[in-house]
Amino acid sequence: MTTVVDLRSDTVTQPTPGMRAAMAAAPLGDDVFGDDPSVNALQDKIAALLGFEAALFVPTGTQSNLCAILSHCQRGDEYIVGQMQHCYRWEGGGAAVFGSVQPQPLEHQSDGTLALADIEAAVKPDDPHFARSRLLALENTLGGKLLPMAYVEQATDLARRKGLARHLDGARLFNAAVAQAAATGADPRSEARRIAQCFDSVSVCFSKGLGAPVGSALCGSRDYIARARRIRKMAGGAMRQSGMLAAAASYALDHQVERLADDHALARRLAEGMAGIEGLQVEAPHTNIVFVDLVGPARERSAPLLKHLADRGVLATGLYRLRFATHLDVQAAGIERAIAAIRGFFGA
């Protein structure tokens, strides 16, 4: 039986044997009472790693962002956010639906940033006609793109000067940190902390490239996390013996951060392998995600291409562009299979 090369997302990973062993051995309590030792250890670990006072373990990144926004904002407030950010476009409008918090979406620049002038112009005057501008939300990586560190510092400093809180959707924060470390020569964990310290709150996902089966963490001050804990309860995210899941996340932090560089290298190889195919525009990846646009006569061939790949044991997605994500369950041989299948489809 041919092994499937699943490039749909870095969320499809299976726990490694070491992670499964850590889950099986995890001491458990009841996290609703706050006495699950494995959950508490994870929360302490991620908070200390990123330089915050406290953290909260939640089931999903969507819930983490919801708790984050509703802990910063009240009814009638607004958050400034990019059109393509997950907490605006891909989370069902949760902040507006559940919290009556208005999003103020802005267009992205070609590098994924929000123009500083646009952020400043979006901040509303203190007047009853307007929603109250309370929060700037950024995402790093955004669609696999690394936000430049200088930009992150400038944007968050602008927000601070304008009286806005600052939240980072860092679902792939460690991908960003590994990519940034490759350029700076620094330790990836130090880079993760450097990015995180520009913000008042940070959400980190463990079930993407880090390879845990479930879970995210929201980091912030003790008072902020106390507010978020109440919202998590209302959102149904308080879990009981969740230490087995927390143990998987702790194992991922201990063992599976630096190896993200391997995923980035495989994404570059995939992009290189598709280069020069007529009808494909391949976006050079910063991290582990490769986006591809079909252009010209090839524009109508997205669905046939995905079926052609699936028939050959290669899975990808094409919701609005073709997307390929590398992760710990994808090896070099699988990337070569994917390249061969794509080139075969186009006769390249």
C-alpha cells in the first residue's frame, strides 16, 4: 500500500512514539478545579518561555483567539485586524457573534503586513458615534509569511502610543521564530520570546507544526488570564483530565521546535520543484506553507489537478489558492513524489 503524502495542512500530524509515551505517563487531575499537574506544568512552561506571567490551555486556536479578544474588549469596542487574518476571516465571526466586538479589517500589503498609516487612520476618535478602538491584532506567520521583526516592533509601538492593547495570533509562532533564527543566527526559542514580548497577549497552537493532537495556549498577565479563564468556561472549553493533551503539548515544546527547520527546507524544495511549470505561479515560502496560483488557461484546472494528485496518493487543498503544507509526517521522498505528480499533470 502506497503511503499517502498529506500536504493539506500541518494539523494532520500523528503523535510520535515519544509523545504517545508522555501522554500515557502524564499525571492527571481536574483542570476545572485547577489541579491537573500536567496542565499546570504546560501553562507555566509556555508562559515562562515567552516571558509572560500566566497562560491558559484551551482546546483550539479559534477558542484561544476568542478568549483573547473578549478579554481585551467589551461590547461596543472594536479590534483592528487584517482581512486575511485567521481571527477575522476564518473563525466564524466569533468576536462579533459572541462578544459584540466589532472588527475593523484592513487590507494587507504584499508582504502580509498592515500599513502603519492604515492602522493609525483606523483608530477611532473618542466620540459616541464610533465603536471604541481597543485592540490591534496581528498574526505571525500569516499564510506562512514571516512578519519582519522591525515591522512588528513598529506596529505594536504605534498601537501602544494610540492606547490600544496588542494581541498576536501566534498559531505558528514557532515557525516564525525558527525562520527568524535562521536569518539572525539566534536560538529559535529566544526569537519566539522576542516576538511575543511586543504584545500584551499571545496565542500559540500546539496542534500544527509542533505535532500535538489538540490544544493551544493563551499567554498574558495574571489578571488578563483570569478574565480569559472565565470566558473559556462560558465557551465550553474548560476540560477535566486534560493533562494527557497538555503532556503532548509539553513534549512538543521540548522536542519538536527546532525540527521545524526541516519542514521549511522541504517547502522550499517543493517550490523549487514546481518552478518553471507553465500556468503555475509559485510563491516562494518563508516557512512551511507553499501557495500556488493557477493562471491563464490553467486557471480552470484546479479541481482536476487536486484529483490527479489524490489518485497518486498526494493530498493538497485549494479553497482559494492551491496550498501545500509540510510537517513532521512528510519526508523528502514524499516531496519528490508530489513534484513528480504535479509535473506529470502539466506534462512538464
